[in-house]
Amino acid sequence: MTAAASASPSGATSTTASAATSAKGVGPLLRGWREQRRVSQLELALRAGSSARHISFVETGRSRPSEEMVLRLAEHLDVPVRDRNALLLAAGYAPRYPETPLDDPALDALREGVERLIQGYEPYPAFVVDATYNVVAANRGIAMLLDTVPEHVLAPPLNAMRLTLHPEGLAPRIRNLREWRGHLLAQMERDIALRRSEPLRALYEEVAAYPYPSEGSSTEGSSGNESENESDEGPGETVPYLALPMQIEHDGRVLSFISSISTFNTPMDVTVAELAIETLLPADPATVKYLQSLMS
């Protein structure tokens, strides 16, 4: 892949954490997931083809669920694949889902397919991140956006949230930083609620504490650069956005992108389950024209 792949994805469960999970028991863990999803015992029982009495017995430790029942409940509670392994361990069963290092030969076909996908998206930016937004692959469109970022900010491991929100990263060039920052932090909050990931929570606290770029940067208000994009559209013409765009300055122009995130359907491996492919779709004709000019 374009960027170095991590041999063991961040957020991996340690041996100590696994032992603690097993000691806690599967009942309290399932109850925690059910309460977080705001599902009653009766509703969960109906979804899983069980009874509220049995769900209650499982949660209180009076009944040991079968392996099949653990997986069925986890599916109906939308428990992430990594945490389904933790539930199985807590119930006394072996983990069902392997966690294959991204550089393992077993994932050669996946890596090559993702590489072709993001390269085929050029000149538009596209990249792949793991569970804590570490960049494991990126195309030349992303390299173009990062060409003015200082080397120390680009030091590995590259992290999409740090690169975007760091006061020496992309943040000073993002015109609508307040809105885009709010969108990214809200996205991370949803991920934390879904995954219960301590590394992800630590990352959130770090980037949420970043100061805004110094006054006088182009993140607030407008500058003369904006007129260059508008001149390509025609005087006074505005572009209707269907989703919140990221508006970023590059080489004297303001480029607009709408983000789209894709994940793998029904993954059977923890590493694969935690990968996400993000593509930046040009949000206006001027951005399309400029990016296509880079290929000519």
C-alpha cells in the first residue's frame, strides 16, 4: 500500500484486558451493550428468538449462553467484531474472528484490491484508515493536499484526525474549520459509543484539545483566493451542497470536497472489520476542473 501498513492494528486487545474481560463474565458485558443500544430485554429476546426470562438469566449469570446464542445476541446488538471475540472469551469460548496483521500474505488480495481502488479514484483524494484513524494507504490526491504540511506533522504513524485538525496540519487551510472540526469530533464520538475503544477516546481528547490556528489565518471569513473558484463558475453563482463540504485552500484556490466512507460487508476478520475507505468527492465544478488539470 502507499502508506506503511501497521503489523498489528491499533486498539488491539491486550492479554491483560482479555483476562479482565473473562473474569467479568459475559452477562454484565451483554447487559452493558444492551443498555448502551437502549434495547429492552424483551425486545432483544424477540429479535434473537429467545425469551426475556432467558436474557435476564444470562445477564445475571444464572444461565450460561451457548456460543451460538452469544453470537446471535452480539449481532442483534450490533457489537463490533473485536468485541464479539471478547464476549465469547467471557463466556468461556474461543474467539471466532481472527485478527490478521495487515501485512500478512493472507491479506495480499485485499491489499491489492484496495490499492487499485484508491489509485483508480485519482486525481481525487482517497485513503484507508484503521480503527483509530491511522492511515494505512493513500493515493496521490491525498499527497497533493498534504504537500505543504511540515515533516514533523507527517511523521509516522500518520493519523487522519491529527493531520486534519493539528494547528500545523490542514486546519489553517480549511475555510470552514469550525463546522468541519465539529463534524469530525461528532463522528469520533459516535465511533467511541459504538466501539468503546480507549485508544480512540485518547485520540479524541488529544485532537479536541488542539488550539485553533492563530488569528489572521484563512480559516475565518473569506479571502481573495475564493474568487478564483467563483470565477470558474460565473460571477455571483453559488453551488448547492448536498452535504457538508470540506473547503480547503490549495495553491491559491479553494477546493471543496464531500466525504464518503465505505467499510467491508460482513467481515470475518477483526483487521478487515476495522478498515474504512474514505473518498473525497469534488463538491463543485471548479474543484473537478482543477484536479483534472493535474492529470494533463
